[in-house]
Amino acid sequence: MYFTTQKNYWQYLRRMRSAPPSSTRGSDARRGTFSAALEQAEQLYVAASRVDMESKPILLYYGIYQAGRAIAAVNPDAAAPWQLQGHGLKAPGLSERDRTERVLRANLLDGVIRGTGRAHEAFPNIAKILNSPDLTCEVQLGDLVALLDESRTRTKTQEGVFFTPLKDKPAPLGVSIETVSAANGLDIVSLYGFPQSILKAANFTNEVSNYLRLYFPQFSEDWTVHGVNGHNSIGRRGWVSVTRRVVHEVSADLFKSYDPEVAQLEKELRVRRPYYSFDSITEPTLPDQGKSVHRLCLWWAILFQLSMVARYAPNAWTDDLNVDLSALAVGLEQLLELSLEEVPRIVVEVVEGIEGEVE
């Protein structure tokens, strides 16, 4: 489902409230929570769109929390807790109030987030529903923000759309499936969006291989990096080809709108097509997390951390928003504005996906 504005997504969610997912049938409490929580989520996001950056992350976080409450209410797993309690996340750098200002002034993006792992709390509950890691292995805010950054797959600059210091952190890669062949048993996939520091390395094929092994386990050791067209060179926009030998009964027809061989390979490589683009991407897995973080969980954790900073270290937060003094200011503005658009869209996708599972 794709609309042009966040208002359209909220309107779509409003329509769902009169005919909620079938998993709420037989439970007035679940249905009531689904409807009321979505109403609050929408109101909080509308309010967030009207306030300045100093308060925006607080409203955005509680908005996504209430959207999560609605998602938990329609979880088809009847045995799972659905009445969310607590945050399920901690910001260890903010636990000692007397150290708050000093810690945050060092670097906002280095702030640490850690999941509590308590299943009845909000974030672990939603993470389980979405098959996403619950972040009990702590992670830095900058690592999570980089995972949102698909700019390397859309621009030639290779600079992070949010913050230049994140340009070498793992981020989504653009994917193009070139060949799925039964004749020679060869799969050829082109990837782009690697950090420039890797592409400029003297032996970039080794560097690309190591990068894929570390952050993209979907490209197992069966895949070999060849540069472009089998040569040790880099193509336009930093294209790099990877290949593997595999037995196919039939070759894929890449000109068909749907081919089962291509669909199977896309599933294996965790390929998805963003709503704004015809290009496909594959997402990285952070070390110690075990699997890719779902995009709703990314926004949840990011907005949690930023809301904590805004509430408990307002002086430091205001300084970070000062465009005359802070290199992070414009990136923070872009990040929070993007969340206004992205979160309701993702909520629609999640609720529709749950309904599809039930059917």
C-alpha cells in the first residue's frame, strides 16, 4: 500500500478501525485497544508535526509506542502478552543524572541503547511479533540511524543522508539480480552502496568479501566477489558483481513480472523494494544481533533514545539542534521529519501483514 502523504496512511488506518483484523474477533478488549491506541498514535503524530524540534521526539516516541500497542492487540498469537507495559529499552548513558550533560555532549550518536529482554514489556513484545532482535546486546544510536540510511543506493555522493560521520557504517545495499541460470548453474547479482573506504581499498574485492561476511550473512561463503562483469573493477555507482554456482532446474526469466526462481533468490537474500523506488535493497545485520532489525523497531529504538535525551538532557539536546553550532542539527531535522512519513506507512504494512497471516 503506497500513499503520497502521512495523512493518507492515517486515513487508511482509520478505515481499519471499523473492520479491524480478524484476530480481534471475540475480544472486545483487543478491538477497543486497537482502535483507541491508533487514535492516540495519530493524534500524537499530528501534534508532533506542529511542534518544533525541541519537543518533537517526545511526541513521536509515544506515538510509535501507541501504534505498537495497537499492533500487539491484533497479534494472532493468542498466548502472547498484548497489553504492553514499560518501555523494554534502556539508555544506560542517561541512567546517572549527574553525568547526563557530560556524556551527551561527547557525541549524541555514540549514545547506547539496550533492550531489557523482558517479554511482557513493549519493545521485546513488538520485536518478537516482527521477528526482529530485541537489542539485548547493546547498540549505539549511530549504528541504528545508519541502518535507516538508504541514500547510498540512491545517490552518487555515498555520503550518509543524515550524518557524514556515519558514512562508513553498515547500511542497506542496492541489489540487482542479473542472472539465474540452469544452463551454466550461475547466479549473478550486482550490489552497490558500499562505503567509499572499501571501494577505494587496494584490494577491494577482499574488502567487499569481508564486509559482506560481517554484515550480510545472507551472502554466504558460496558467493564470490568479482568486481564488474568478472573483472576486478568497480562499475557505475560503485556496482560490484557477486556470483555463485548452484543447481537450477530451469533458468529464470528476468523479463517476467514474477518468476519463482527470482522470488526464491530474493527471499534468500532478504531483498525488498522500498515504496519510493524501483530499485531493490538488502539490509545488513549488526554484529551480535543475529538478524536484521525490522524497520519499525529501528524507528522505535531511535525515537526512544532521542526522546530520552530531549527529556532528561534538554540543554544538550537544544545545543545539538543549533544549526549555527552543531554539525548534527540538519541531520536531526531530516531524521525527525522522515519519521513523520515513514512510521505510519510501516504501521500500515505491519497490520496488513498480520491480517494476511490470519487469513
